[in-house]
Amino acid sequence: MARLGLAIRRLLVHPDPRRQRWAVLTMLVVAGLLVGLLVGVAGPIVALALAVASIGAWLVLQSPLWGLVGVVLVSTILPFATAPFDIGVTPTFLDMAVFATFGVWALNYAVRAETRFNATSIGVAVALFLALAAFTYALGLQYARPTPNNLRQFLEMVISISLFFVVVNVVRTRAQLFFLAKSFMVGGAIAASLAILFYIIPRETTVTILDSLARLGYPGGFGALRFVNDDPEGLMRAIGTSVDPNVLGGLMILVGLLTLPQLFVEKPLFPRRWIMVMTALDILALYLTISRGAMLGFAAGAVIIGLFRYRKLLVMAFIGAVLFFIMPFTQDYVQHLLAGFAGQDRATQMRFGEYKDALTLISRYPVFGVGFIAAPEIDLYIGVSSLYLLMAENMGLVGLSVFLVTILLFVNALIRALRRRSDAQLDAILLGVLGAMGGLLAAGVFDHYLFNLTYPHMTSLLWILVGLGMATVGFVLKDEA
């Protein structure tokens, strides 16, 4: 094989132009035949996915930064895509991206290619949270045996949280920081575009597209479409490639609020017209999810950004809220929102029931919870539409407290860096991270996707965002020094 590779390289750089042309032509023909065979056997979508995965694997080996960007893009665009093979469990593209990124980064330390390790001011708290997650998972083994899928999902969550350490150690230059931030914005805009497209085209066409994605593990058929109160005659909810409208709403909170400050900074990361397009796409996709928790979370994050720096954003938010409540075409949405506040619709009443059951479980197992596998009593179950209650179920009040302290330390670091009024571009990223975190935490009162084994991509995005924020804080402190 090595000799064959050497012979090919010699032909490609051969001094005779005719031999060079024949070598290139032969390689193109062989590559075309192989691609044609792959498309014929596996189908165009699977073939394209394998090609992208191969390129991604090569890039990750060059630098873990490419791996982080790959995790962000997979998490935003195709978070549930699975590989077309089975190794006991079917790995997802996200699994391969996350484990490859973390593995390459850790390998650099194992072979001593890298010796510097930066934990940042919140690193100990993050490590303690990870240790408690492992401890409570082990504690839950006394109640039930984990399935291979459950164990894989828990490992995904642990590695996803650990990506925080990868970010703060890999991102060492401003160019790398801006590149990672841009990947959030671009991936989010693509996800928003797909969600809007799937929403406005005929439902039959959307189902056809989803059926084609079923070869990558996506749910297909009309059952994949989502409606308010599960009524096909009612309001349709945008899902894009996020499967669940509430999860898509959370994604739009993260990427939309990270992008929003770029509208006001003197030198945005992209040309301002593109920032306007990205922000508009994110907000429209968020609106089409009909997710009340996501809408409130986005509003909370926008207010945080406005209060800290851009007062004109408060005026824009107020005008937008007024238009939302008075425009004729938003009235069904307004009624849905008001019904939720009044606790009158079925979804809200089901949430109240979940909250009551969750509080019962937490009251019986308050310290370390019941783990991540199953509840120990027949009248109890794990699962509730709230980040904080679900975390308390899994890890008890101790785990929840450590998480909240970690986030408070993180937010405090962001605010202190913002008060230093360093570089405008760094400030814009800090504001975006702060707004996104505030929005996600507000939405977390009503949704659980940030700490749910079913949605590992949201866990990955959350902790990469935290790493992005702390890396930005590091650059602010360097500027001051």
C-alpha cells in the first residue's frame, strides 16, 4: 500500500505533462466509479453523509478546534443523524464528532505533545459537577440495570460536559475564538433556514424530505410533524432537523442571542447585512416553533443584553412585543400563550402534573436523587419538563446546587469581564454568551433539553458555549495585563 501511494505521488508530479494528465484522469475515473458504487449501494444521502464524515475525521486529526466546530455544526444541522452501520449500538454523527474531538485532545496529553492545561476559574466547579454526575449514576445502579443505550447516552453527556475543558485549552488565539463563535452563528442560521423551509413548503413535500432522512435515523411520515395540542387541524409547529419544536426553540435561543449583539458592534464577525439575515432567520424559526418557554427565554436574554449595553435593543423588543400582541395573524399564537399563563390548555396541565410528581420523587430522595436509569418505586418515574427539577431527580439537591453555583461563577466571570470594557468584538461575544445563557436558564424552567440524555447535542452546545465564554474572559484579562 505504501509503494502504491508513492507511485501515485510520483505520477502526479511527473515531469512529463502527458503522464501527469493521464494520472489525474485515471484517479478521477476511479474516484467517480467508487462514488457511483457507494451512491448505488447506500443511496445519495448516506453517501454524502459518509463523505462529509470522512472529511470531518481528517480535519479533527489536524486540530481539535476543527472537531469543536464539527460538533457545533452537527449539533445544529443534523443532531440525530446516525451512521449507516451497527456496532452493537448505532453511533450517531454527534457521537463520532464528540468522541473524536475529545479523544484527539486527550491523546495530545497522553503522548506529551501538549502539557499546558487551563482549568479557568470555574474548572474545579465543572469537574465537581462531572464527578457528582458519575457518582449519582453509579448510585442509581442499585435501582435498575442500565441498557447499552442508556450507558452510551450517559457517556455522551459526560464527554459533552467535558468539552468545556477542550474549548478553554484549544482556543488560544482571537482568530480561533472568532472562528468557533462563527460556527455557532452559521450552524444556527442553517438550522433556522431548514426549519422555515420545512414549515412553508407543502406538508407532503416536508414528509418526503423527512422520509429521505429516515435512512440517517430520523423519524419519517406524517407522524414526524408536530402540532399544538397534537391537533393536525390546529397550529403546526416548526421542527426543522431538531425533531422536537421545543428543542429547536432552545437552539434558536442559543444561536439567536449569541448573534444578536453583532448587530450593534462596530466590527461584527460577519458583514452586518448577513448578521441581519441570520438574526431574522433565528427569530422567525423561533416564532414558528410556537414554543412559549423558548419565546419567553429569548425575550429574557434580549432584555439582559439590552440592560447591560445596548439600550436601543430594549426599545426594539418593546415594539416587537406590542406588534406581536396586536397583529391579526399572531392572534392564535397569543391565545395559545395566554392559555398557558392561565393553565388552561392540556400541555400546561400535563406540566403541572409532572412538576407535582417530580417534587414527590425529590422529597423522597432529596440528597443525591435516583440516578439516570429508573426510579426505585413503582409510583415514581424520572422525567419532567424542567431543567432544574430533572437535575434534582437525577442528582439530588446536591447536584442541582453544584450546577447552580457553577453557572453563578460563570455569569459572574462574564459580568466582571464586561465591566472592564475591553475590545468591542470581545464584548459582543461576552454579551451574546451572557444573553444566551440567561435565555436558556429562563427557558429551563419549562423545558429539560439541556440536561436530558435524549438530547446530547444540546448538552454539547451548552458547555461549548460556557467554554467559549470563559475563553473570551481569558482574552479580556490578557488585554488588561
